Amino acid sequence: MSTVQDTARPAAPPQAPPKTPPRPARWRRRALRAASLLAFVGLWQWLTAGKVQAWVRFDHLPTAVQVWQAFGRQLGTEQYWQDLADSLRRIGSGFLLAAVLGVAAGVATARSRWVADLLGPVLEVIRPIPAIALVPVAIMLFPGNEQGIVFITFAAAFFPVTVSTRHAVRAVPPLWEEAVRTMGGGRWRVLWSVVLPGALPGVVGGLSVGIGVSWICVISAEMVSGQFGVGYRTWQSYTVLDYPGVFVGMATIGVLGRLTSAAVELLGRRVTRWLPTRPGSAQ
């Protein structure tokens, strides 16, 4: 009798999805982030204007006001915007190619033992080599600097995307695949309906890491072998002792890196919005 009563008990009501933080809380977080950045700039101005020398020397660095003035002057030049466009074009070409081929290589090596045995050893031998160390190879392989810099950018992002995708695909629970197969789903159905959606969070994480590494390597490649771009202009400013110009280039690189990373993260949140979110997660 007790067994019947136990089975007749109603199931617990489903928990409500976590609510997004209220608007005042979001504004407080944004204000805190802005205050943190302003405090950093204020500390920089105080240390450099006062020519503080305490273990490290700030008397050789330009002040924040000098960098801001140099930044305003460069904004009015065509050269600044041309360099910006060149670097963005190189990042876009190399990263897009790395995203497509990296995801394909990660899925293939995770799903096929034959592909893993064929490509895995080669990828694992090349992966530890820093992408910037491939600059001499790029110079010998490609007829122009432009193709070589795009190749360096591609190599920088390819391996983080490949490794993250491979681990994410292998982490998909086999029970999900078995459920689709029992309903008559074939190999491609399992891949498109189970494996890729299940691995998507890991793929997005690899893309986020890849775009950051791409910026590091494209700027380094522009400094070494480029003729245009933000990295080339930053190094040129250093060679003529234009230190405010150097910091303008560094700030530009930081802003561009942050904006492109934010774009990748936003795209990732859009394509994985079906996933449950944790209360109070960072936005």
C-alpha cells in the first residue's frame, strides 16, 4: 500500500530558470569596471609625471596626458586608419581560416581513429612551436609579406581551436549518441544533431583563446616583416624615439584585441543561448 502511495506522489515542480541580474546591479558592475580603468590611468599619470624611481623607473615613460595628446593627433591622420584596416584584414583572414580548419581538424581527430593516427602525430609535433618562430618559414614559403603574416595569424589560432574542439567532442556523453541511433539516426545525423551542439561551448572557448593569440602573433609578425599595420607603426615609433606613439600603438592593440574578443564571446553566447546559465555569471 505504501508503494502505491509513494508512486502516486506528484513530482517536484521544475525549478525556474535563473533570472538575469537587475539593471541597477549591471550598472554598478559597469561603473566599477570604468572606475578600475580610470584608477589605472590615474596611477600611471601620477607615477610618470612625478618621475618616480622605485625599483622600476617611470621617468623614461610618457605620461598619460602625452599619450592621449598623441592619440588625438594620430586619429586625424589617414595613416592611422590605414594601419588599423590592414591589421584587421590580416586578423580576419587568418582567424577565419583557422576557425574553419581548426574545428574540422578537431572533430576529425576526435571522431576518427584513422585520422587521429594519421594527423595527430604531425599536429602534436608542430603545436609546441611558437607561431612567431614560423616567420622565417613564412618568408620562404610565400612571395609577399601579406600572405606570410596571414599564415602566421592562421597558425597562431589554429592549434588552440583544434585542441579545444577535439577535447570538447570527446567529452560529449556517449549516451546522447546512443539515444539518436536508437531512433534511426545515422552517422551524419549524430554529428550534426548531437556531437557539434554538445561540443559547441568548448569550441567557443577555443575560438576565444585563438583570437587573443592571433593578435599577439600578427603584431609580432608586423614588427618583424611587415610594411604596414599597427605593429609595424608601433615599432617604427620606437626606432625614432617617439615613445608616446609607442604607447598609442599599444593602446590601439589592446582596444582592438578587446573588441574582437568581445565579438567572439558575444557570438558564442548567441549560439549557445540554449545552455543554462549560472546566477551571477559574468556578463
